[in-house]
Amino acid sequence: MIGESGVRVGAVAGVAAVSGALCWLALSVWGQGGRELPQLPWVGVLPLLLVAVAVVLAGWQVRSYTRSADVVSAGRRRVAPQRARGTLVAAQSAALGGAVLLGWYVGNALMHLPDSDVVSVRLLLLRAAVSAGAALLLTLAGQLAQAWCRIPPGDDDEDDRRDQDPGEVAYG
């Protein structure tokens, strides 16, 4: 699922589709037993959007460093390798986690769709759709930040060692 090029769009779409199908199946079985379907609160949308913004901002910081043409100014705002790696992991997690949540919310929406002529069910369908939109934004933010974390062609550790101040100690 995660190769050298990162989390692929096809893998994210597959995770969302499998999650949606499993959630729809589980909710169908749950509802057939006469039980009420889970409620989707509006407050669940906000954390998804906040995490999406945080992932994009962290990815932008890595991108601005890796794309900097000015070596002197890039050195002043150098991103630690651990932080860049953490940003990449967060981006990939956001992409895959957002896909799972997208499937969950789409599965919920599909369960409410047949009864959408009822006002109360229409509100549940709206909540599921808005939540699915927020999960999709989280997925897209993860994919974007992951792309921004790519090292441009020709950049490697040798370039970093050559640019290093002779007084600095190289690790690794």
C-alpha cells in the first residue's frame, strides 16, 4: 500500500471503497435487528478539518525548505529530518485515515438515503454528507502534504554534507 512513491491514490480509493462497503454491511445488519443507527454529531467535523489544516501547514514547511533555491536562507530555516519524516508519516496517516472515515460516512449516508423523504432522516443524511466531505478534505490534505514531502531529483545526503559548515559534526 505504501511504496517508494508513498500512498497512491488508488490505494486510498480502495481503502475508502472497502471501508464504505464494510460499514454499509455492518450498519445494514445492525439496523435489521431493529436497533437505531448511530448518530453522527456535527462536532465531529471540526477535528477533521483542524487536522487537515495542520497536515497541510506542516507539509508546506517541508515543501518550502526542499524547494528553496537560496541555500543560505534555506539553511536558516532548515527542517530537521525527524520532523520531515514525522510530517510525511502524518500526511500518509491522514490520507489513509481520512479514507477509512470517508467510507464510514458514505456508508452511513447510503443507509439513510432510502428514507430521505423524512425530515429527521434527511438531517442525518446531511450530517453524513458533510462529515464525508470533511473526511475527503482530510484525505486530500494528506495526499497533498505527502507530495510536498518529496525530495526533488538530484538532492541527496552528499549535497547536505558538502554544504555543511566545517565546524559541524555530521551524524549518520
